[in-house]
Amino acid sequence: MGEIAKSIARDGLPLLGGPVGLESSSSKNESHEEADIINSKFSLINDLSLAKTPSTIWLTYKNSGHLSYASEADIANYVNMVLRDTIHAMGRSDDIMLYAEMGFCNQRPDIWVICCNGLPVGFIEIKKPSGAIMDEPLLAGQVFDYLMLLKSFYGIEFQFGIISTYELWRVFWLHKTDPVAQMNTVSKPQSANPGQSPLVICLPGIPCFDKKNKTSIQVIGQLSHAQKSNQK
């Protein structure tokens, strides 16, 4: 009897290998203001059914024998595989799409999560593994600007973003979305303009926030990677 192909729904994620070549620190975008990070509860979905189909990330690991990396582009490739495997396992491949580094309103996250009507409903920012990058104030400010873009210009009621190093996954949201983040049932994002697609309509850039009022720029986040649940 042949070996059963592994699935992230059943087997989780394969371990990330070590860096190749000269090590460098994760990149920081200094065009954003710093923001505060407040840890809060993020609940997992109870009634979400995931198909235990073979996963691309596990096939890649099996074929190469490792998941080594030399740059953030390598990490982005692994994260993209995991996201696509997850969307496929959820049965949502027809209405959830991923686009890499597509610019909206002068903002360019590593990955936009796009729903079937062309509206962005979330984003993923990818960094090389680093013990300090998840708590970097400049990165939090970058995430805040993306969340405000989803809220102010696309009318997304519940704004979520993810920072991932593949080893660690951290979910971010604005404070008014806190009750939704603690829900354990599926909630479909809403849009104030469901028929309007930013793919064809040019919108103005996001506003500049007062540099003297940094305390108003806050992001709520929570570590959520099973393999790192005991990491301090």
C-alpha cells in the first residue's frame, strides 16, 4: 500500500529549514509611522470543515527534503503555498484569490487576498524569520496603514491582516474589530460598495496621520502558530 500524501489539515506544516548563504535581517519600510501593538484574543473557527487533500507545501518538502531559504522571496513562496492549500481545503478556490505585490492606493503588501467581486478583504506581509520582527513598531505602522486602507477606501467592515515568517503567523486587526476576532463562527466580510471594483477604479492614496499623535495608531495582534505556541 502506497504512502498517504500529507495534508496541512491533518499534518500541520512541515518545518522550515535553515537559511542559505549570508544571513540578513528582515526588511523594514520606514515610510510608515510607528504603531503600538496590543495583544488580544483571536479565536479559531469551530465549525470550519477542511478537506484533507494533498498539500503543495508538503509535496515540495517531500521532493526537496527541506524548506531552506535565502531571502524573503523564498519565505513568500512557502507562505503562498500554505495559503493556497488552505483556501483549497476550505473549498473556496473559486471566490478567494491571492495576488502578489499588486499596488492599491499607493500601498503594496506582499500578498492581497481578493474576493470574487474584486475587492481586497485582507493582506499578508511576509518577513524572514527573526525573533524581533513581529514586535517592530515600524512594521506595526505599515500594517495599520493597510488596515485603514481596507476600512476607509474599500468599506470592509472587519479588517484583518497577517504577518508571517512561515514559522510564526500573527493576525492583526483594528480595535473596533476586537469582538469579531473573538468569534468562533465564520463571518463573511461586508463591503459598503459591493459592486465597485478597485481593479478598475483609481482611488486616492490613504491620508497621512499626524506624527505628533502616535498614540492613536494602534494595532491588535496575536501569535497563532501551533508549532510555536510555547515560544516566548
